Amino acid sequence: MNNLIAFHTIIRKEIHRFLRIWPQTLLPPAITTALYFLIFGKLIGDRIGNINGVSYMDYIVPGIILMSVISHSYANVVSSFYSTKFQRNIEELLVAPIPNWVILFGYVGGGIARGLLVGIVVTGISLFFAEINVNNIAITISVYFLTATLFALAGFINAVFADSFDDISIIPNFVLTPLSYLGGIFYSVSMLPEIWQTISLANPILYMINAFRYGLIGVSDVNIQLAYIITAGFILFLTLLSLLLLHKGIGIKN
């Protein structure tokens, strides 16, 4: 019962945190999404035509939605947990009689909530530009949730190792953004030369975007089962790593 109360308290605090500053957390992705659709979908998309049997606008919608989920679920956890370390509030959590998994899932839950809410906002914006007919609701929702979970965990690990506010922006700027853009958001992997198709298969975000695209419009460049296996494998690995870091106090008890 105490663990449930602690979990509820942490996740409620995290949700209240990003809702309180909604002009910084929810409004920017809506504006950015509209610009993506105007520039890539309308101006460029009309010149490209169809990809894999669907219009270019419909093709890029799933990738743009999931890219927003990735960036904001990650950003929420990394900024919040590092701020807790920076302000020394982490000491209150460490001395509290709650297990590490409650702390981890509380922060990750907040990241998932923000990622999913931003995804809903972006989906709403996309309806003004494209007609979304969900191909498989179960795949769509499950990939949506699993992706938010994975990158919330990644944000937690980044926050644990971060020693300054500059450290929490390195991974999003130099890792997540390039991998997202190279994950097939704006193009099909089949359009690339063979060598680059092979290299692209090493990008885990490619599998998540394509699985989500399959759930929405029924088009994918990868095997859906493999996408689930890769995503679940990363979630399991990052969960165990996060719990190990909390147990040893690495980056926290220093």
C-alpha cells in the first residue's frame, strides 16, 4: 500500500510538472508538427507523389507522431530527474522506505504520460492535413506505449550519468535526432541504395517507426514481430540497467 502511494505521488508530481508549463511542453510540438506537414507534406509531398501505394502526406504522419513521442518522453524524464539531483531533492527519495523500482517507474510513468499526451496533440494536428484510417488498433497502441516507455527509460539513464545541464542535451541532439530522421520518417528504406538499406537496419528507431506506420496505414519496411522483439529487448535491458544504477547509487550518491 505504501509503495502504491509513493508511486502515485511521484507520477502525479511529474504529470503536474509538465502540465503546469504546458506552453513549453505541449504547444511547441503542435507548432513544429504543423510546419512539418506544411513544408514536407504539402510543398514537397505533392512533387514526390505516392510511396508504397499511399500518399506522401499519409506516409510521413506515423513517423512524425512517433518522433514527438520519442523526444518528449525522453526529455521529461531526463530533465526532471536531473533537476531532482541538482536540487538535492534526490536525498529525500533515497532515505524514504520505498524500493528503487517505485522511484524508477514513477519517473518513467511521468515520461510516458507526457509522450502519449504530446502524441495525441500531434495526432490531432495531423488530422487537419491527412486522413488517418487505423489499420490495426492493437499494434498502433502497443507500439505507441512501448516506444514511450523505452525512451523514458533512456532519459532516466541519461539523467543518472549527467553532471550538468549540458549533459542532458547531448544525447537528444547528437543521437536521438539523427537516428529519428534516419529512421524512415520522411522516406522508405527501399528507396536507399542497398548498402544504406543494410546500414539502416542497425537503427532501432527504424523498427519502431515502421511498426507504428504499419499499425496506422498498413505499410512497413521491416518485419513487425522483429520490431516488437527489438523494442521489448531494449526495454528489458534499460529497466535492469536503471535498477542496477539506483541500487549502486551511481551518479546519485556521489
